[in-house]
Amino acid sequence: MLDIFLKNDIFLFKKMTNIRKLPKQREMIERLCGGKLSLPPLSFRCLGAEREIGSFRADAVVAASWRGRTAKFALECKSLSTPKIFQEGLSLLKNASLTKGYLPMLFLPFLSEEQLQELERQGVSGIDLCGNCVVVASPDFAIFRGGNRNIFSSSAPIKNIYRKNSSLVGRVFLAGIGFDSVQEILAEINRRNLLVSSGVKRPMSLSTVSKVIKTLEEDLVITRKERIRLLQPDKLLEKLSENYSPPNIKQRAGIKVPEAGMLFRMLRGESRALGLPLIATGISSVNRYAVMQRGDVLSVYCPGLEDLLKRLPYSKTDRFPNLELIETDDETVYFDAREEEDFGWASPVQVYLELMAGDKRDRETAEQVKSFLLKGLAKAKP
């Protein structure tokens, strides 16, 4: 008879505020075999390390017990908890041919709720060093315990690759391009960065791109098989949206420019004269990629507001302006801008991110932009 304890329930434990360094594989096995891993109501007993169990070489063999019932597990231990490492470990255990009486178990520093649920679906047990586990020993018992946060510092070389300038590496893949080398990716990023090509900002470095690429691969967002290409566009968009940070605005001015019908041509001319990019904001660019009613005011990003104002005929007003100038040197808003009708418009990715940061109506429109992006990627041949 199958006994279920804590099945599909999440228990929240006391906060652990000390963030620790990731342990080595040997340290993890020593902690488990030394009885220092606590996962009540389970108890563990180490039966040996590095042992052949059928055709599978286990990092350790353990016995897990609950209420007098015991099951033996062949352990695959990894010292990183990245999505790529998790999938590799899960795949290895799913395909392992184990000696009868032994069950597969994955041991990582941290297992997320999503990973615990995936292990449960696949019939593979998993434990971590943070107090989370799913241990399946049918028909004797099945235990699910989650909710503990990750107490280990990230192994990612860059703190957040989905925010600010680091996000440009991920964004370049959403242009539907595949690459043969990291150097090729670097060149494309700097080419599409208008602040770099206009000399306002310094180019991104090769080391930064390499570090971000490494983490994108570990997160299973991209793959390096054959070419370096996008693997999960939905996941990348989700990560970019979750970590989106609006541009740092230095100042803004609402003005009324005469001859509104000549506005785009006038701005384009002044942009070329100053050698500075002018790009419509994501909200002002939305109708390039989706259907949405918006006001008559054109909002534009520019890196040098005062220089531009000196060259424009305008009257400053808070009532009925037809142009809003927003000064920012945030490279993300100028990245991969699209020129249409002799004017610069925000990339569909920037439009999507600005809409997702807005209200319910904006987020609904963002789904149209997402569909536009995904259809474009499906047609591309990376």
C-alpha cells in the first residue's frame, strides 16, 4: 500500500539568512554520508560511495527510511543547480539500467519547486542541501517536501544576465540569428547598439559576452550544438520581462512643435546633424507590431536633450504637447531599433518589455507583440 506524507504540500521553513558558497561534490557526499543532511521525516544511511549499480556508476548508494520502511537509491550528485545540469542529471538517471532493488536519485545543492515537480512526474527521486526533496519508493512511500529557498550563492559569473546591458546578449538572439562563434555575437551586439555605433558608449567586451553565453546555455535558453542559437524563446522573453528595469531617465520635456506633419522628418534631420540617435519609446512604437489605441504625443528617447532643444522650433507646454523628449543613455532602449518611414522605432523586444511593465491593457497588447516576435523567429533560419 502506498503511504503518502506531505504529498503535493509545501512546507515553509524558517528563513535561512546566511548565503553560502556552493559545496564541491565530495563535500556533498560527505555531508550526506556523515548524517549531516536533515530531511525529516526521512532518515538516510550511506551504503557506500562510487559503486557500480548495474550499468550505472553511482556517486553514492544510500538507504532512505520512513516508519520502518526502507528503499535503496543510486545517487547522481552534481555540485551545480543550473537547469542544464538538472536536465542532464535527470536524463542520465531516466536512462540508467540499475540493479533490481535500487532506485534513481538526483542530489543537487538546490532543487526548485518546478524541478521537484518534474522529478515527481518522471518517477525519479531528488534531494538537496536546502531541505527540499521528492522521494518516490512505490509502493512503500512517497514524500514531497518543498518551499525552502536557495541558501547558496549563485554560480553565475554575472549577477543578472537578463537585466540592463547584459540583457543585450540575450536580446540579439531574438532577432532570429544563429552564430558560429562568440566573436560573431559580440560584433552583432555592438553593430545593433546605436549608442556604440554613434560613439556615445564603449563597445561591449568579449569577456562579458562569453560569461553571459555560458549562463544562457546553463539555463537552457540557448544551445551550442552545431551553431550557437536560441533554444527557448518563450523562456528568454519571460526572463527578460521578470528582470526588466526601466531606463534611467535624466530629464524629460513636453513640447509643442509646429507643423506636426513634418515632425518625423524634422527630428530625423536634427538627429543626423547632431550625430545622435533618436528612437521612439516602446509605447510610441507599439503600432509597428500590434494594434493599440494611443495618444497623439510622440515620445522619443535621446541621449542629449539640451542639444536637441537648441535646434528645434518649439514652445514648452504642459497642455497639448505633440512631442515628449526623454533623455537617457541607457543602451537597452536604443538596441536593435528599426528604421521605418525614415524614423527610428524601438525594437519589438523593447516594446514587449515596456508593455509588460504597464497595466492590464498594456500586458494584453504585449501578447500581440510576443506573437509577432515568435512568428518571426519561426520563419527565420538561425
